[in-house]
Amino acid sequence: MKTITKLFATALTAFAIFTTTNLNAQEMTTMSTNNGMAFKVGVGLNGGLFRKSSPMEYSYGADLKLQWDLTKDVAVTASGGYAKLKGRNNALDFDFIPAKGGVKVFAIERMYLAAEAGAGFGIEDGAKTNFIYTGGLGYEWNNGLDIGIRYEGYVNDSSSTTYFRQTGQYAVRLAYNFKL
């Protein structure tokens, strides 16, 4: 648990530093078109840690996320990428392509709550598809920088050659969003 505590402490400290250093009197600009909607593409890097009871130890990956801002407070997301889960003592490594859809709710200015669900398509022969669910929070700056923390759970098919019991990770995502 100490490693997870350190990860969260580091993420929260970085989040606090980034948000408090930009709290000067600034005019809020939005990335929207004339009809109030906006499209963004985010390129991100991910890293996470699992609980001690999990067969997995850590993960890393990259993603591409499409975001459609329906209003200034609600956005719909779709993402895909690559993820690698590393097992404890090199017992099991699992490579997959996650495909998820979800929603972001901007509760306070640029701060958001996010939820996603989708599938993780195993790359190895005999690997089955995982069900993936996530929930977290983050902050999106006007300059395009986006940082988020989340819990991501995995439910695996027991007939898979890369089977591991249901588990989840605590992850950090650093990304940059491009306006379309």
C-alpha cells in the first residue's frame, strides 16, 4: 500500500501545484465553435500501479482520445491505444488494445469528473477480450495540457490464455489536447 499512497500523494501534489500557479485573474476562453460545440483530440501517456493482492504489479501505455464538447459542462469521449500490464515476478505480462467510450462532466471550471467503459482486446494468441471500466478526475488547461487520475478495473474471461482474476489499477494520465 505504501507505493499506491506515494503515487496518489505525488499526483495530488502535482495537481495542486499546477492548479494554484494558474489561479491568477484570467479570462476564461473556450475551445468552441459558433454553435457551442467543440472537438478535441488528445494524445496521452498512462502509468499505473496495482494493489498488493493483484497478480499485476504496474502498467504503462499510450492513448488517443477524441472529445466532443456537447456543452461547456459535458463532453462525450472515445479512446483507443495500447496498454501493457506487468505481472509480479514476471509471472504474466498482458498486452492489449483498449477501446473505451465515456463522458466528462466539468464540475468546477476546467476540473472534470470522468467515467468510461469498454473492451481490452488481447494481442497474444488465445487471449480473450477484457471488460474495462474507469472512473476518475482531472484538470484541463486552456493551453491543451490535461492531467487526470483514475481507477481502472479489468474483468477477464476465464478461458483466456492470459487469464488473471478481476483486478484494477490506480493510474495517472498526462495528455495534450489539440483543437479540431
